[in-house]
Amino acid sequence: MILVGLTGGIGSGKSTVSLLLEGKGAIIIDADAIVREVQLPGSPVLTELAAKFGSEVLAADGSLDRQAVANIVFTDPDALKALNAIVHPAVGKEMNRRMIEQRTTDRVVILDIPLLTENPREGLQGKIVVDVPIEVQVERLVNFRGFAEEDARARISRQATREQRLETADFVIDNSGDLESLTAQIDQLWTWLVSLPQLPADYEPITPTPNAGPKSPNKNT
């Protein structure tokens, strides 16, 4: 197994990069998708979230009202830390299970983690950063996802900075251009990915610590 992280700021187009890599044959372990899975009705995570934040975070059908949670934690750092402390361990456990499933294969496994810079993960053979200028992020969020500009800028400001992501990048994808340009970069990325050494078949995933914050650059980890 070749294990690499993929990250990028909101509106960077990371999901498109992930899909293109999947088309190349990569196994994608999508942290956001797993977050939704562990928060399904009846799950221990959802029960704990309701106990912590109140019944107002539950929709009428018993599912998690993600917007209600966002409204609580968006301007409250302590509430965000509490949310992460509940959700991240469950997500990490499921991600580890999926990595272990692949560890005896020769596949390229991509950990698609939006907050990889904020919550660094040890044991990766590389980190891919999908990079775009902030103004491009804002434009995409406003034009394609219906954000108000003020909201878009606020959400961007709550993530790691562009500079923090780039500091620890092993491969940078510039996604500010068109699909043709992106596809050419994916071809180059894939050549690099398959050149990386295979991890040992007994590789044990290392779960990151919630709320650890951006890590200083260190190409040996």
C-alpha cells in the first residue's frame, strides 16, 4: 500500500482532484463521507452530540442538523474543540479500519482530509495540497455554492491558511485553471504516486490527536 494525504481549503476543488485520482485507480478514503456515516441516527456519535449540544442539533427525523451544529461552533472555539473531540476519534477509527483493509495490497490509498493541516496525521508517504488563491475560493463559493461573500471569507478564515498548507506539501496541485490544466497535473501526480515505496504489510495506522493544530514542516514524517 502507498498511503498519501490529500487536502485543500474550502472551494479549492479538492473533490474533483479526488475523483480524478479515483479514475486512475486510487482507493479514496473520504473523511467527510465517513463523518456523515458515523453521525447517522442511532449512532453513538449522534447520541453524544445531542447530549453535549442539546436536542436543537437534531432534525425532525432524528438525523443531525449539520447547519445547527455549524451555527453553534462557527463562532465558539471551545464548542468546536468539543465537537472535534467527539467526532474525530470515531472517524479516525473507521479510517484506520479501511487502511488496514488495504495494507497488504499494492494500491495507492488517498486519505481525503479537508482538515489535514489542522489535524496532522503521522505515517503518510506524502501530502498533496490542492491550492488556489483566496479570491478564487471566494468566487467559487459565491457562484457555485450560493454563499454570501462575507460568509465565504469567514469560513476560509476559520481554516488553516494557504501558507500553512503549502509549508508541509510534498506535491502541489494548482487548481486555479481549467480542467485540461488540472488533468495534466493529475497525470504528473500519478507518476509520482506510483513511484513511492510500498508500506510494510503490517503497517499500523497512527490516529491523529484532535485539535492538535498545524504542524511545523518536517519532510521526514
